[in-house]
Amino acid sequence: MRFAVLGSVRMWRGSVELEQGPPKRRALLALLLVRSGHPVPLHEIVDVLWGQTLPSAR
């Protein structure tokens, strides 16, 4: 797989560009790619996905 994280997050398998899904999934993918090979603390993931507006508990 090949990834691009400058600008819009994009990824390819061979020559086929793949759909990454909704914006929060793309944000999580970008965070994990930027931190490749290093653990990402949960609080950073929460900040990237929800910022100050946390999802309600169900």
C-alpha cells in the first residue's frame, strides 16, 4: 500500500486508489501514519477525533 498525507489523505493498493471512508476515519488514519512505528496515546486519538466535543455515552 502507498499513502499520501499532505493535503487530503489518500491511499492506493497498486495503481487503484482506495476509499478511506468518513472524515473521522481519515483523520485517525492520518494520525497513525504520521506516528508510524510509535504508540499513539489514547488522549491524542480522542483529541483528533472529537476535540472538545466528546461523543455521548450510550
